[in-house]
Amino acid sequence: MKTISAKAWSWLGHELDAWAEMDKSAHFWWRDDDATRPTGALDRLLGLSYNLDAPLALAVIPAGLNPELVDFLQNRTLTTVLQHGYTHENHAIRGQRKLELGGSRDSARIITDLKLGYQILEQHFDERFTPVLVPPWNRINGKIVSCLREIGFTGISIMKVRRNACPAPGLLQVNTHLDPVNWRHQGGFIGVFPAIAILIQHLQARRSGYRDIGEPTGILTHHLVQNEAVWRFLEDLLHFLSNHPAATWLDAPTIWK
């Protein structure tokens, strides 16, 4: 297993070398979901961000916001706040996968909640808040997407390769592509080889023009649930990317400027 892992890291290095040979930078960004309050896990996450100079976009649940989180993030200059739905409650109808922004609720109620959540985060975090919506479970009703710009959002972020850079006028979509958590095994790790393979696949598709080269490769974490194997991989990955000359981190304000 160690040999396979070593080869996987080597292959990632070769892919980044290929970007360097083309005189291009492979852009990355990092999003973490489900924050509401300070925890030891969040402190550990922000420590990785600081120590490895990797900007973090923290998706915060407005309805669950603990005021202590505002003070906790006060001097964390590498961390920006995105909006993670409103309550992160499931309103899916029978037969649907988990969904907050759709399902059994009408659009008007959803939009009202998103507006309230927007106001909460803007009031508490001011310029630290980047007006980007992160739908819980990475799912959202298409009718809601068309209304986001009216609320004030300039961006949206879900999971996997985007189909359209602008799903609505004035709204930029930038997704995440790697989630190292194995959700079928209670926060376990999908493994070094599968995780790096996902990264390489997206990087190669961007470099070849098969996918949108303008969409940075996104890493998604969940500090509240990931186990020690995920933490070790995350630290190794951040260290690897931060030390490769062809890899460049982008923060949320830069992406959605």
C-alpha cells in the first residue's frame, strides 16, 4: 500500500510538472462545510491553513451561527466565509436525496430564508463574508438558482465539474472536485490512490481543454466528521501543493471578485 501511495504522489507531481512545462499555473481552492461554532477540529483546520499558507473558504450555516465563531475568526486572515444554506435541514420529498433548497418547500419560503441567512452573515462578518451560496448536500432546485443574484449572491459552489460557468446572469459557479471523506463509512477515508486520481483526472481534463481550464480544482473537507486518516491526507496534500511551483492557491474573494 505504501508503494501505491508513493506512486500516486509521484503521478500528481508529474501532472503538475506538465503544467509547468506549458508555463501555466494549476489553480486550486479549498472549501470546508458545516461550520457554526469554534471547535477543536476547526482550530486544527485553521492551523493547517495558516501553517501551509492555504486560503480556506469556510461554509457557515447562518441559522446555527454561534457568536463565538465571529470572534474566533477575527484574525484568521486566510479564512473567508461563504453561506451554507440556512438551517441545513432536509426537506426532500419521498424518493429524493437529501435537500434543503427545494423538496417539500415552496420557492418563496426558501428565498426568504436565504435572504435572512445572507443578512446574518453579512452583519456578523462584514468584508470577511464572500456572497457565495454553498447548498447543503451540494444540491439545489434550479428555480432557486435563477433568484440568487437578486438576493445579492455573486457565486454558487457545489460538487463535481460545473456544466456552466454562469448558471444565471451575474452568478459565477466554481465547484469542488475532491471530497476525501468516505460517507458510506462514517467519515472514513477513500484512500490516497482514489483521492489523488480524482485530482489528476480534473487537472488533466483542464490542461487538455476537455474541461474548463478557468475553473480551479476544488478540495472539499468536513472538519466535524473526518477521521485521522483524512486529516493526515489533507495535511500531506496541502503541503505537497504549497511546495510545488506550478500549483497556486486562490482564495474566495479572488475567485469571485
